[in-house]
Amino acid sequence: MATRDDVARLAGVSSSTVSYAISGRRRISEETRERVFAAMRELDYTPNAFAQGLAGSRKGILALNYPLKDEGWTPMEVRYFETATAAARERGFHLLLWPNAADDVATLTALVSQQLVDGVIVMEVEWDDPRVALFSERDVRFVLLGRNADPSGLAYVDTDFGTAARTALEYLVDRGHRDILFVGEARFEEGHGPMVRTISELEACARRFGASLSLHNGPRSYATGRSAYRRLRDSGAATTAVITFNESATIGLVHAAQLDGRSIPDDLSVVAIGMGEDAAELAPPVTTITPPVADLTDAAVRMLVAMIEDHPLTHPEVLLDARLVERKSVCTLG
């Protein structure tokens, strides 16, 4: 099946020019328009009618490919959707949420072949992510909101989770904590990029600082936090602090500790990586290391629009720091 890029190559124009010839949204010469239509006829190319109708008088459609999970979406993830939608709208594009599984290559291939969208923002990037090869082979314009194992040559925007992990551990060590539990997500075993980078950095920093670090990974659920707390309590370990990277588990752990009569932060300090403003609503409010969501999605949309409009990318690799927000969930040991 011919694509818009195939038409562009045959006509000797850019892909955006093909779009303008079809939609009439920008003035182009009659000669260029005729070359485009001739190439379309030769390749038997038919533009996607749904995409044209949805785009209306706007520039086009961007897709946010975020794999759907059994646990649903957290408030922080919804924040990504909201800010990405706003960033796309500011640049004249619609944003389509595309929530199929990352490894569902058959569905991805079918959707890409329909040419529904002008470009894709890829979220929840895995260490060995099949979407990278698929979109590259299909000449789909895409930007990673995250990184795979080897992002060289790819356009990406990501939070520096290695630095976030190091900041969390140093913050606790500076306050006298040496026996620390990390509560993460089971997606670590699946090669989830942020979780892999976080755990790798935590283990390296723990060795460097002489701290003891134990791990508890599980689904994104309150139950994971409760089970992590029970395991900690029953082990008899001298753990005084917890670093979490699992929004629902953070809430479950805090509540389980309090129901067991333990004080946060006097008996157990907590720092949450990747949690948003909801952490301020807990009792006590939890100290967080929070990704700059609006900056991340704005940069990703800006890069993708530049690709679509055939502008050069001056900075195709963007790595942003998460921000430490101190609240009331960490104590200093005497």
C-alpha cells in the first residue's frame, strides 16, 4: 500500500506539500499540485478520508501512543495527556490518544498503514521497544517520550530518571538513613525504561554511599504498597526510609504503615519518584521528585511538528531534570 511519503518521493516534494495539495490548507503552485496528483494516480494512493475530515481546517493529527494497562491510568499519566493535548492545540493540531499495547504489532501496523495521523509521540518506552523498529520501517514520524536501550539517532524527550534516583538516595543518606527499601513496578522485569534506569542508579549509588538497598516490585496498585510494608515489618529489618516509584503503591504503603501504628516520617520516611501534586493531598504530604510534565510534552510536540513541517531538529535529544519538592514525609535521624 502506497503512503504519503511514497507520493512525495515520486513527485519530488516534501510530505507536507503532499498534505497541502490534498487539503488545500496552504497555497502551492498549480504545477506542484499537478505533480502530486499525478504521483497519487500512478501509485493508486487514496488519502485517508477520516483523517482529512477530523483535521478540518487545522493542520492535522498527532497520536499519543500510550499502552493501555489493566490497572488503568494514574492522575500523573492523565496530566501527560492533558498537557500534550494543549501543546498540540497551540500548534494547530488535534491529538489522538492511541492506547493499544506496545507489543501489539499487528494492530500498530494496521493503524500506521491507514495513515490516520501525521506523527506519533511514543510513551512508556521499553528497553527493547518493538514500536521503534516498526515506525522506522514504515517511515512514520515519531518522537519518543522516554528512551529505549539505544536511542542514538532517534528523536526523544525524557526525564533524567538516573539523576532522580540519585537525588532521592542522596537526600535520604544526607539525613542519616542507611537502610532503604525501594518500591517499584513489576514492569522492571518487562524492560520498562524509567524503572530500569532508576533501579540501576539506585543500586550503584547505594554501593557508593555504603547504604543497604532492598527492592520490592509489583503491579501499580494499593495492594503492592501494603504488601511491601508488611514484608518490611515482618522481616525485622532496620529500614528507616522508603523510595517509591509506583504512585498507587505509595498511597497503599503510607496507609498500611499508619494503620499499623507507625508514624510517617518519625518511624518511616518516604520519598516518591514520579508522583505529581496528589502527593500533597496525603497525610502527611509526601516529598516527591516530580517530572516536568508540561515541559516534556511541549518539547515532544514541538519536535514532532518540526518533523512534520520539514524543519530541521536543532536538539533531537532532550533530557530534563525532575524537581525535588520537599514536604513532610522525611525526618532527619539523630
